[in-house]
Amino acid sequence: MARYILFRFFQGVICVIGASVIIFIASRVSGDVTLLLLPPDATEEQIEIMRREIGLDKPLYVQYFMFAGKALKGDFGKSYRWEMPALELITDRFPATIQLALSALAFSITTALFFGVLSAVYQGSWFDNFGKIFALLGQAMPGFWVGLMFILLFAVKLGWLPAFGKGGFKHLILPSITLGWYSVAAQTRMVRSAMLDVLDSDYIKTARGVGVPRRILIWKYALRNAAVPLVTMLGVYFAAMLGGSFIIETIFAWPGVGRTVVEAIFARDYPVVQAGVLFTSIFFVFSNLLVDLTYGLIDPRIRYVR
């Protein structure tokens, strides 16, 4: 077990290093930040002085190693736009992103369990067909389009819910449903498929034959044994929601990491972009590691071998 954890941790470190290289290069090739920091009438001499001050006059590989060395100490530099430490800015906005991702995950889990379990129990019925259509539509409609339609219908036309900003519970409804909408489809299909396999197993037939109540049989025994692939999906989609929140937060003006990074990209604010992407990458890797370790708790038959 310890060897497996160390191996997965090593893989996670490699992934984070790869992400740091990619985002570092991508942020540099997007354009010269000095053109935004200086006025349009700045001279070539002023531009060169600014480039030396922020370290852009050095070779790219030297800039990366300087960035990596400081990042290991928690220093991602100072934001050009917000004029504060980049990591402090990201950590201040991160709770709002976590709140949105958890709300979206709760919506997707609840909806997927409802449609997936009942579709498997009532296989071939009108509800099963409806569940299949619902899952198909969920993956056919991109999240940004769903968000815009929700704003148009529930905020503009009906006036039931706010269209943007962070406030009370009502502000959380539209962005969380939009963010969790895509994952509902895949989770519903996963729950339905796993439940069909479990319900057709011998021990379920035996339990049904000895008179175990149907409610307990479905929601306690069958669902627990069908939960292993579902946990995989939940871990992956929760981590993906952190990345998907970049678009949704921008649409709903949600003050999280995603919206901050998008604004930083347009401002070519390298420190904030690098801090935001790396912080999210680390959380993504950590989430997937936790998912791997929970398999043994759900199904004791699973053993970790490396």
C-alpha cells in the first residue's frame, strides 16, 4: 500500500511539473506584457527597462527555472493588474470556486442517482427511455450554451433567479446546475449500467428470493456494490469541474479562480495565470489520488499492487 501511494505521488509530481512547463510557455507566447503595462507612446528604451525589471530579457529556460525555484517556496510573483502576491490572490478566490464545484457535484450526484437507479429498476419503461434521452441531451449541449439559456429564461424572462454575482443561495443555483449539467449525463449512464449488472447477480436474486425488502435491496446492497465505477466518475468530474469553472465563472461573473485566471489571461498577467493553473493542477492530482485510495474502502476485494 505504501509503495503504491509513493508511486502515485511520484506520478502526480510529474504531472504538476508538466503542467507548469506548458502554462509557462503558453503564457509567454501569448504576447509581451510590457505592451500592456506601458503607455502606447513608450519608447524602446522604456520597454527594455521594463523587460529587465520583470525578467523577460533572459532566455526562456532561465526564466522557467527562476519561476520554478520561487514557486517551490510559494512565491509566484506579484500580479501586474491587482498589484498583490499572485498566490494570495488565488487562495482568496479559491473558496468561491470550491463552493461552486461542490454545489455542482451535489446536483450531478443527486440527479444521476435518481435517473440512473430508477432507469435500471424500471428497465424498458417510459422512464428508462426518458432517462436515456435526458443523458443524451446533457452531453449534446455545451455548458456555456446551457448557462446562457438559463440566464435568458430564469433571469431575464421570468426574473426568478439572479443572473450574475455571488450572494445568497439563489446566486448559486444557475451556475451550479450549469457546471454540473454535463457530468449528469455520463454519471446517469454509469449508474444505470452498473445497477443493471448488480441487479442481475446471483446474490441479489437470492436476497430477493428470501424476502429482503425491495427498497433495502436496491438502495443499500445493489447501489453500494455498483458504487465503485461511480466513485471513479465523481472524482474525475469533481476535478474537471474545477477546470470547467473557468468558463462558467466568467459567464455568471462568479468571483472564483476561473474568472480571475481568464481576466489575467487577457491582461497577460503571467504570475496570476501560472499560480491559478498550477494551484488547480495540484488540487486535481490530489483529488484523483484520494479517489484511488477510497476504492478499498468501498470494495474490500480491491488490493493495491505495484
